[in-house]
Amino acid sequence: MNIIEELWYGNISPCERDFKKGSKYSELLGYIVRHEEDLKKRLNDEEIEILEKFTECTNEMYGIAEREAFVRGFTLGARIVIEVMNSEIE
């Protein structure tokens, strides 16, 4: 199966987040979770609801930014391939 077929059948998901334990990403994610849990212990129910709405909005914003970065990167990669292929023809 080629890469386009893999993408079509859902075997490749550009938005999946794979990271290794012990990586910087894993470390930062642990800090975020710990700090969020600590903060929630100090907030009342109304403040927790506001924090959760804030978190949902920032997650949506990050998702949009990741999608746009993926599209820009994919487009740039395709343009590079086209230019390389055109230079081989000339």
C-alpha cells in the first residue's frame, strides 16, 4: 500500500501525538497536569468551571495552530518536490 492509500484508510493520522517517555514533551505534559491538579484543589466550583472553559479554548486554539502548521508544512514539502522534479526535467 502506498502512502496515499495508508492515509485514506486511516492508518496514518497526522494529528496523533506520539512522544517518548522521558522526552521534553512528556516532562512538560507532566508539569502541566500536576499544576492543573494543584490549582483545582485551591479553586471553588465556579472558578474550576472557568478554568475548564479556558483549557477547552486553549486546546481548540492549539488544535487550529497545529492543523495550520501541518498544512503549511505539507504544502511546502509538495512545492519542494515539484521544484526538484521540474529541475530534473530541464
